Amino acid sequence: MFKNLPRILFTPSAEAGGATAEQPPTRGADYDEAFAAIDKIEGDSLAGQPEPAAEPKAEAKPVEPAKPADAPKAAEPAKSSKPDMLNDLSGLKQKEAELKASKTAEAAKPKDETPSSMKQFREQYEMTKKERDDLAAKVKELERAKEEGTKREVEAATAALKKEMDDIRKRNEELDTEVRFMDYTRSRDYREKFEEPIKEAWKKALDDIDGITVTGEDGEERTATHHDIVALMSMPTGKAAVEAQRMFGPAAPEIMVHRRKLIELRDSRNKAIEEWKQKGFQRQQDRESQQQEQLQAVHSAFDDEFKNTETEYSSLFGSEEGDDEGNGLLESGMKLVRMATRGEGLDPNLSPMERAELMARAQAQIGLRARAFGRERLRTIRLQQRVKELEQKLKDAVGSEPGAGRVESQKVSTFDKPEDAIDHM
């Protein structure tokens, strides 16, 4: 009976011991549990009625809601200056009908996506939080992919640079080795082992004699120079010790130490230079011997191919007995070949440039003759075939009987030589 009474009737008052505006009700120990409890509430009021915007005062008069357009009409309640809702229950059914009609109209309206309840706010919050987490995960994945991609690029670039540096280092070592054999004093090994140590030793010796006054052979005093150390280095050890004592006095032992160090470095340097000269000479001899062997192998292969082809096609390339003119042309061509391939027959007093020029000209002549050989051979075959055809015609003409009134046939038979008959034809 009191199911559909307004919520205001169940609001506790201060007199009944309820919470006042100055003293709000306690939330509870766990706010999350209270929040979950609120989510379970369906609707915004105990009886499905819309919750008033503000807490009405106890003396406020109840406001009668407007009737919807499609709400069914109900009997008007009895008019009274002060309606008592506790005693007058005649309008409850009408009120219930109006609320049902209002709910039907609300259900027909399109749903507003804006959250209007705590539960919807909660769901919207969880959805937004999930989208945020998904977006953060995607950003993290993209950053990781970018970092890995950059790392791979850096590793690839580093590997390429390392390979390039290794190639350069290897090439430098090869070039330095070549320089050692050609001129050891221009190599890096010479600079590191001898040139720089000798410079350092000379610097120390000059620093030690700086400001020292020596007595010359003429008895005059002067400042010591590097020429004095060079003079000591050119003397035998005993004489150098006496001369150093006379010139440098108490500093003579230190000067002799510098002398010994410089002599050792000088002798080691000269020995290394001589060794590399010998190595370079031997290396050059080995290279020339190897080149000579390779050249001899090429010449042997050439001679074998030449001889085998000449034997197999002797009618083309071999000499013919009794044909001195033709055999002479073959010998002349052979001299040209040897000049072009081996430099045979050239003046030994020619310079390398002149020798190379003559060989190149001979090679050009051989190339031209090789290019024309096929065409000339074809022409020869065609001429041979033509000669055979003409000889056959001549034979047929000579062996045939002259016909009546054919003067030309009689003339043909009177030719003395076959060549004359061919020319007549």
C-alpha cells in the first residue's frame, strides 16, 4: 500500500535521530565496497521514481507532475486547500499510471550516451582506463620496435665500418710490405723501429751537453755541439773515451753512454736496411723467374697448338713441295707472328718503348689477317666451285657433236686450249 509513496516520506529527520546537513552519514570502512553496492542499485529511487534535484524541506508542498501527452486520463481527486497524502490515497493509482506512462515515453527516447548514474560513470571510467592502458602498451611497443630497429641499424653500420677499417688496415699492411722491399727507409716499420728512436736518443744527448763548455784542440773554450758527439762516434772506443775525458771532463761517462746508444741504433738501422735490400733483390729475382716460367708455359702451349693445327689442316697451313713462292709467304707470316708474340727479330738496342710499339704494330697486322681469313677462304671455295662448273660445261661442249647450221659449235671444237673455250663462253 505504501510502496509508491514519495521518497520524502521515508527521509529521516533530525528529530528521529537521522543525519543532518551538518553531520553526513558515515561512508564505511571500505569505500570500494560501498561503491560496488551503489552500482547494484537499479534506478535512482526506491520505487523507480526520479530522484529530486535537491532535498525538499519538511514543510514543502508536494508538486504534482505534469501529465504526459499520451497518459490516460484519471478521475480528478477531491480538491482540498491542504491535501493530506497520508490520509488521502485516492490519487495513488493515478500517480502510478502517470509514472508508467512516463517510463514508457523514456524508453522510447534514444539513449543518451552521457552517463547519468554512478554505475554508468564506473563503467565509463573502466572503459577509458582500458583504452588508456591499451594505448600506453601500443606506445611502449612502438618505442621498443624503434629502439630495436635503431639498434639493428647501428649494429649493421658498425659491422660495415669495421669491415671497411679491416680492409684498409690489410691494404696498408700490404702496401707497407711492398715499400719495405722497394725502399725500407720509407716504410712504417723503419720509422717505428729506427727513425723515431734515433731522434729520441739524439734529443737526450743534446739536452745533456746543452750549456757544457769544452776545450778544443787549439786550447780555446767553446760551447759543445752535436758535432762533438759525431766526432766521438767516428773514433774507436778507447780513443773516444780519452777524447771525451779531455773535452767534457766529469760529464765524459754520460756522453759515452749516449755515444754507445747512438752507435747501436745506427748499426741496427744500417743492418736492417741492408737486409731489406737483399730481400728486395731476391724477391725481384723470384718474381722474374716465376714470370719467365709462366711465359715459357704460354709459349709451349702456343707452339703445340700451332703445330697440331698445321698438321691437321696441312692443305691450308702447311708448306707445299715445289711451291717456293707460297712457302716463302708462309715463312714471312711466321716471322711476323714471332715478332708480335715474343719480340723475336727486333733490334736488341731498341728502347722498351720502341720495342713495345713494334710488337703492337705486328699484333695489329696479325689481327687484320685473322679477321679476313674466313672471308678469303669463302671466296676461294666459291671460285673453286665455279671452276668445277665451268670445266664441266667445257667438257660437255667439247664432247658433243655440232648441229646443222650451228657455226658457234664448230668454232668451239676448234679451240686449242680449254682456257680459250672458257674465255669465249
